[in-house]
Amino acid sequence: MEHVIRAVRADEWPLVKELRLAALRDPVAPVAFLETYAQGAARSDEFWQDWALGGSEAGSGEVRQFVAVAPDGRWDGSVTVLIERPDAEVRFGEAVDVHQAHVVGVFVRPEARGKGLAEALFRAGTDWAWSLGEPRIERVRLYVHESNARAGALYRRIGFVATGQSVAVPGDPSARELEYAVERPAV
């Protein structure tokens, strides 16, 4: 693989914006992301600057966005990892009872799929989560829309397991987001 997998930098907000808008144009975007292309495109430059800062090493340390950078500088994929703590604000429907990470915003450009980029991005994200100090992260989870078979197959292939938990899709309580997780590896 010729791509470099690394965390975003705060000043790279135009690239963060461009990749997110590309993701929102993907045919599965309506079930993969909780945002439309029109909503993303309407966001201000200040929003994208804050997003890039938040996911960078200069951010809070509770969020990290990883990108796959091609030899020509083009960003071909991304994953963002959020840290969830039992004493923190509830983000996804219910409080958590362990220190864990949550993967969101998974995207690889169609022309870059099948090259191991998603696996490499996930490895970077989970390695980062496992490397955090005390209290240590015990599991990494994500949600996938029940009809997004492509994503579900990827997550199973890289070791995530369906937990049997689900939440209603925001704005569509008749649809479900299925939780997948991987436990901290034994040392």
C-alpha cells in the first residue's frame, strides 16, 4: 500500500471538507451518514476549521480523525474515533458503562476501495484508542445502518462483532443502527 495513514492536521480543513463532501455524495450516504450533501455543503469555513482542529493532535485528545493520503497528496479515505467515557455527555442514545472509543465517519473513495485502506484506517484508529493512558479504553464500537450490508461485511472482516444492541436511526425510528464492537486485545 502506497498510502500514508496519519492524523489530520488543524490547518488541513479544506481537505477535511472536500473528503467529507465526497463521502456525502456516495450512493450509501443516506444510510451511512447522519447528514446530507446539502447540509454539509452549507456549513461555514469556521465549522470545517473547528472540525479539523478537533480531530487533530492539537485538539482535545478525545477525538482523532485519520486519513489515507495517496502519493499525489489526495485524501482517499478517513475514519474518526471519538472517546466515550461513563461520566461524559451521552452522544448515541444511552450512557456508556466502560471507557470506550466510537468509530464514525468511515469512508474510502470508490476508486481506492479494495486496496486495504479501510483496514489500515481502522488499525490506526484502534491503535490510537488502545494507546491512550488511564483510564484505559476497553472496547471500540461503531454503528451501522441495518441495510448497509457493504459496511457490515467490512466491519466483520476486520474483527468487529455484532453485539445484538441497536438504536433507532435519528429521524427514522422505523430503521435501526446495529452496534458492532471489538474488545481490547489481551496483552
